[in-house]
Amino acid sequence: MGEASSEQQQQQDEQQQQESAACVTAHGTSCSDADAEEAEEGADDISSSDEEYNHKNFGIFQALPVDGEPDWALDEPDSAEEYLRRVRYEAARCPRVVRAEVPEAAAAGVAHVSARSARHVLPDVAPIADAPDWAKPNKSWVVKFVEDFQQLRMQLHQACVQEGYPVAQVPHVNDLEAWERACFGQSAQAEARHVSAAAGAEMTQLTPGICSKIMALEQPEVISLFLRHSQQLEEHCPDSLPLLRAQWLFALAARLEKPCHPEVAAALRAVLRHCCKLRNAVSQAGDPLLPKLNVLIVMAGAYFAQDEVLCTYVDSVDLI
């Protein structure tokens, strides 16, 4: 009896051990599945985080998503997808922020080069010269001029699109000598370049022939000629504003389309700066140069918004 009881007890112990082992195995399998699910969720979170990071910093989501690991058995990617897998594999292992230690000597050299380059890239520009109140046009004059100038631009535009409008034969835009003759004529070149600031009369009408010439120009040619005239104004007439030069600047500006290209805006501001400098030197209200200067100043500063004060005068005008 004692032996039977001992064998029965031994069998019960073995059965309990087997059941315990089975429970442990089941529990381990359950834990492994849970860990795998958590790992997958973590990977999804990381992938989602990367997508959000790319969208926030670069404004784009992943354009060509790929699945799977790269096939490193290949020496070179054999498809676009394989190439993208390798790119994504390397990108996933790159830190988002990398800090590089720059030696002090190298940093000082870079700062010196940057400062030297900045001096060449950003030249010193003098502020726009102010003028006494009696030399400046009042607000009502500015508004009336801008409205008239806009009307002129609309008339020129309508004439350009109409068939049968008489236009003149003009040289190629790159033929500089021919355009010098077309703009100023043989006898007028010296006047256009070297007339004194006190000479000339008020610009009451355009010289005959200018309108028919500007009507024959396409917009790139208008821009090219305007840039050339504004540059020549600074180079050839640093202390003057010849009448013919002023008329050509005015006429070409009437053909400029808006919004202006940055290079055109810079040229308009250069004309504004030049005219303001000359106006600051005018000593009396009856100077015949003053009306010409104010016409170009208001044209560039108010209509084309190159002057912070003048452009506020015409906020109520619907400019085109």
C-alpha cells in the first residue's frame, strides 16, 4: 500500500510539473506575441513620426513609399524600388541633428571671408535725399498725376492690341549705337548726356516719334531699354536730368507691365534716388528742372511704389 501511494504521489507530481511547464510555455508565447505587437506599433509610431517630421520641416510626405529591407546580396540596386529601400535604410539611421565642432582658427577664417564678401555683395547705398516742402508735390497733385498716368498706360495698351496703329521701324534691342541714334539723334547725343541741371524746360509733351517707337516694342524690349536708360542716367548724367532722357524714361515706364521684375524695381528706385538728389539741390520754386524731377519721382515713387511715403498717398487709387 505504501509503495502504491508513493507511485501515485510521484505520478501526480510529474503531472503537475508538466502542467506548470505548459502554462509557462503558453505564457511565454503570449508575452512574445505582445512584445512583437508592441515592437510593430513602435515601428509604426517611428515611421509616422518621421513622416510628420519630413512634412513639418520640408513640406512634403514620402513621395514613393517602399516596403521591406534592402537586398544586400546585390552589388548595385537593380531597380528604383531597391535603390529607395537603401536610401530609406540609411536615412532611418541618420541622426536628425548633427553637431560639428569647428576649430577656432577655421571659424575666424570663415567669418573674415564672410565679412569681406558681404562688403562686396552689399554696397553702401546713400539714403534718398529729402527736399524742402515747397519743392515737394502735395497729395492732391500726386493722386491726380497717378490717375492721369494710369489713363495714359491704358490708352497705350489699347493702342498696342489694336491693328492698324502706326508704329515706327526700330533697331534690334542689342544694337546700342542704332538705339542711341533712335533715341537722341546725331545732334542730340551731347545734349542728352551732358546738359546741365539748370537747363531745359518743363516736360509738357513728348518729343515727336517716341510714342510710335515704344508702341513697336515687346515687353522684354521695353524692360531692356528702360534698364539701359536708367543706367546711363547714373553714368552719363550724375548731376543732371536731360529733357530727352527724362522723356524716354517716362515713355518706357508707361509701357512697363506690373508687377515689376525685381531688376526693374531696382532701376525705378535708382531713378527715384537720382531725381531726389537733384531736387534737393534746387534752390527756388521757379527752377524749370523741378517739374521734370517731380514727374519722375511721383511716377517711380507713387505709381510703382518705390517710395514709402508717396505710395501711401494713392492707397485709394485702384492701380493696374
